Amino acid sequence: MFNIPAYTILLIFTVFPMIYCFYVSLQKYDLTRPPTMFIGLGNYQNLLTHSIFWISLGNTLVFTFSSLLLMFLTSLGLALLLNEPLRGVSKLRALIVTPWAIPPIVTGIAWAWIFDAKYGIANYLLSSFGLTPFLWLSSPTLAMFSVVFARSWHEITFGTLMLLAGLQSIPPDLYEAAKVDGANALNRFVHITLPLLRNYIALVLIFETMWCLREFSIIYAMTYGGPGTATTVLGWLTYKLAFLYYDFGKGAALAVILSVLTMISAAAYIKLIYRRIEY
Amino acid sequence: MLSKSAVTKIHATIIAVMIIAVTVGIYYYKTLPTTPNTIELTVANISYQSNWIQQKIESEWNAKHPDIHVTYLPLADYYTEIVNIFTSTPEKVDIVRTNPGYMAAWADAGWITNIDGLEGFNDTFSKVEPSRRFELLYNGKHYGLPTYTGYMAILLYNEKYLQQAGFDHPPGTLDEFLQQCLAIKNQGIMEYPMAWHLKGSERRIDWAWYEFTLMKGGETLYDDNWNPTYLNPGSPGYESLQFIVDCIHKYKIMDQAAVEWDTFKVVDMLMKGDCVFAPADPFHLPNVNDPETSAEAGNIKMALMPQSHYTWVKTDQFSITKACRDKGAEYYEAAWKFLRWFCGPDNNSLTYMYAKEALTMHTCYTSLNNDPTLRATWSQFMNVSLIDEQAEFAQSLQDFSPAHKTKFYLPWVNDYLIPNLQAAILQTKTVDDALHAIHQGFETLAMEYGLPER
């Protein structure tokens, strides 16, 4: 009985929207082409036979994988560093929160300015050192790199703090025992740190994958899905369908597809990485 | 005899009572019912120059028309918010701003209604500039009156750099344009003399393609039977895309970074002296030679578009909503009466001529374009006779690109036109493949949405 308020909130703000979204995805719900009518899986069929869907899916997978790799490796490195008893490490831990404190849309705008081919500071610095400036946002490959970089920079905070929490939960006795047994730093990292960190790693990967799959703000601010379709990802496409073309049926269908993709990836992480830890 | 403190208390009480009485009085005055039979209308618009337009409506319409009261509703994110209103509370707006990119979809969605047959329609319509009339037409009906025609592609150039390169006049043909750019580049004056808007978002690459296609001949992109005219090598559409690609990769007179630039950016570059040639809209003219905003003030001049001199023009308009019409004949007629005043020749200046930056060439009405006072005002910022000459070659965007008249215009432009034009420019597709992909997208969408009559 005491859980009823919580269940009610969950029902209203989570369960109902999901069900309604699925319901809308089964309708021809285009504001500029009334009337609305039930068309079953018509929206899904339309999306799956449209080349832009597959292009977006491919871009999303590239974006997700690249962002995860860059973010994870950087976060792990920073977490390991912040776990050491160094002078000033507490100030560094406070600084690491900065990227996450900035809204994603502002992050995107800032990086768009930095990567501006003509007036951005990135090319200014390259030119100062006698290097060739890059077309960060107008070359298809570099544009993808630029958005990946901007996103990874923004998410470093979450990854670092989560992994740092994991590192600090590992009993130091294990490391002492390993040192006594003659294990070097690499052995201790591979055989103690990584295994005991796997649940935290799983958590970081699940959340980051979820957020990468539905990325919108940074794409909107930096590239608008371009140049061409180079950075058109599923989140961006969903926005276009629903709010630029006013086709809520297709937008909802794409949102459902995104949700399924997210659930599959989360299940895969849990199955492959998550383990019950016993010290 | 009352004490001093008692007198003070009495005074304070009187003042407090007066303040309360005045406040209550004002409150009740404001909530008093309006004159019987007052028709309340709401007109929605973009939020540009809101205060000035609101004052004009209050002082020049509401004060003189007690039977028709108009509330002005500026919306910051207009095209998103207005759709929200159409779908949730359509009865709340009676007159809306629209533009050629949205008119067909809104008309088919039943959000706006036509104005043919209303009293005085023919008289008002006959005063509209001929090149603007086509833009009001969809499926044989007229959906509004024109309001703002500030979008007309014109060519600006920096005379200083041209003279440095040894040229005493701007290019008259595209060959001459190319020669001048190459000369400027080869003499080391500027690496990329040309800057064009090839960005994928607003003020963008498809307009650039239109501009060069028009320069090469002014042919419409789709003929009367909806056949594309741009697929064959040698056609203006084909040649213009190839020209843009060559400017970047073959002649290297334009930076590939142009795929990041919109019209504001290229005009900004012109004002900074970072390019020699750039397209613009006339509303940039007051700023490009203003020393406060432009480092190249005094050097920037206008030229006719080279070659055929054709250019495109786009006009925004105001339409009456279907919801207003459904309220009854008196509302419909009242909205029309206001529309004729708000957008008509007597007040066309109302909506955009207030501030210097909104000054533009050619209004929507012939009589205003010939008005000596307006022409004298314009001449502070532009060569009016050159604008007149360019305007004679202006083709309505909807006429040149009939896809504007389709319900699927936005998906076609965003999913097929822009990505494929950019792919050709980035050389991830050949010009041939890109243009075929553009038309294939058109055909796919036409099957799904249907085509309007031509």
C-alpha cells in the first residue's frame, strides 16, 4: 500500500507514455495529412525500406561505438589517476565535474565554434604551429569525429566518477596480497582491478550506450545531421520526422525502434559483463 | 481639536482608500465587457519588431475599429509554436504568417483557408507585384496576401579587391566571374575569393543551387508534367551543380568549408574582407557599408547576377485560418478586412520597414515600389535603380522550384535535396548520381503524398 504513490507516478510518467508511443507508432499520424488512422506496422515498413533509416542506423552505431571507446578509455585513465593519493587530487576531482555541468546544447555550440574551419580556435592553433587546418565540420569523416569528440568530452565526468567509485570500493588488501605474491602493476590491473570493476563498467556502458543511441543536442548544435548525411543519427532523425515534418506516427515508430535497440544493448551488457562480486 | 497623529492616520486612511479604489476601478474597467458585437481576432507572427507592430495595430487599427479588436501574438519559435496551436487550440488564432515552404502543407492540412471571392479581393490582388502573385496560389486558390519580400538573391562584391586585381567592373557572365576569381587568387590577393552558402540548414545549399541554375538560364526545375529538367548534362541545373563543385575542387576559388556557411556567415565574411564575392538578401544592404558593422564599409557594391541575370525571390504572406472561417461569416469578413489593411498597399510598409535593417527592395505592391518617399529612403542604403533592374529578373521561388507547392517539400529538401547536393560538393557522389538521387526522392515522396495540380 505504501508503494502505491510510487507506482502511480511510474505508471503516469513512464508506462503510459511508452504504451501511448507504441500506439501512435501504429497510426498514420501526420499533422499535415489528416485524418489519423490505424495502419498497423505501416510506419515501421516505411522506415525500414527508407535508405535514410539505414544510413542513420549505421551512423548511430559508429557514433555510439566511437564515443564509448573514447569516453571509456579517457574516463578509466582519469579514474585511475584520481584514485592515487596525489597532491591536489581533490581539486582535480572537483574540476572533473565541469563538462557535465554544461548543458549538452551549450557544449555543442561551444565545440562548433572551436571547430569552425575559418574562425575556430582549433584551426588557429594548428596554423600557429605551421600545421594544415582541418575541415572539422565540413568533411564527412571529420564531422563524425568532431561530434564524437564533443560528446565524449561532455560525458567524461560520468564515466570518471562512476569508475572512481568502483575503484575506491576495491579492498586495498587485495592489492597488498597481490604485491606479496609478486604481481606487477599490469597484473594487478588485469587480474584485480578490471574484474572487480566490471559491474561499474557495465553500468557506465549501459547508460552511455543509451544516451549515445538517442543523441540529439550535440548533432543539432554542431552539424544539423550533415554534411550530407554524415552525422545523421537516429535521435536526430526522430526529431526531424516528428517536429520538422510533423509525422508523429513515423517519429513514434523510430522512437520505439530506438527503445528496442537500447534494451537489447543493455541486456547484452548485463549478460556479458555483469557479475555478482564476492570478495 | 484633533491631535497630529490622528490627522496623520486619517490622511493615511484616505490615501489608502483612494489607492484601493483606483486599483479596483482599473481592474473592473479592464474586465468590462467590450462593446456588444465586437469581434475579437488574433494575428500570430514571428517576434521580429513586435513592439512597433503592436503599437501600430493599437493606434491605427484598434483605436479606429471598435467593432473589430485585434490582438497581436508574436511567437519566438514561430513555425514550431504555430503548428502546436493548429493542432491543439486552432480557434485561438485567426490570421497567421506563412511562407512558400509551408503553404501547401498547411492548406492541405486544413489549417488555412483561401480568400478568393471575398469582397475587394480582385482589386487588392491586382495591385500585387506580378512576380509575387504566383506565390499566393495553390491548387488554383489564393491563400493570403503578401507581407514581406525581403528574400531576393543579389550579388555583392568587394570593389577594392577587384580593382587590386585590375578589374574595373563586376562580372557580367559566369566565365568572367570565374576569370576574375582566378585572377584574384593567382595574384595572391585572396585564396578563396568566392563565398557561397552551402550549409544544410536555413539559408542554405539548395538556394545556392537555385541561384546558379537561374544564372545559367532560369529554367524551372520541374516542367508542367512534373518531369525534372536538371538530370541531363548541359541543362542549367546540371551545369550549375557541376560549376559549384568545380569552384571548390578544380579551380579552388571557394573553400570546402562553405558547407558550414549560411547567408549570414558569407555576408559576415564579406564585411570582414575575407571574400570578394558573396550572395546576400537586400536586408543586408544597410549593414554592409555601415562603418559600425563592416570593416569593408564603402567597398561593397551590388552587381546584377551574372549571365542571364535571373534570380529568385521569396515572399512571406498572411493567411486566414480555417478555424476563423468556421467561426462564421462575420469573423471571416472581419479577418479579411484586417488582412487588407495589415498587408495591403497602404500598410505594406507596416510589417517590415520600421528599422534600418529591415529596409529592403521592392515591396509586394507596384504602387509602393514607385513611391518617391520610399525610394528616397532606400537610396540611403542601396542603388535603387540597380535593385529595380535585378527585380525585373526575379522569379518566384515557387515558380522556379515547383516542389515548393507540394505537401512533401520539407521532407524532399531535408532528406534528398540537401544531402545529395552536399554529397556532390564533397565528392562522395558524382553530380550525375546526386541529381538522380534527388529526383528519385521526389518520385518516392510523390507516390506517397500525391502531386498538386500545376
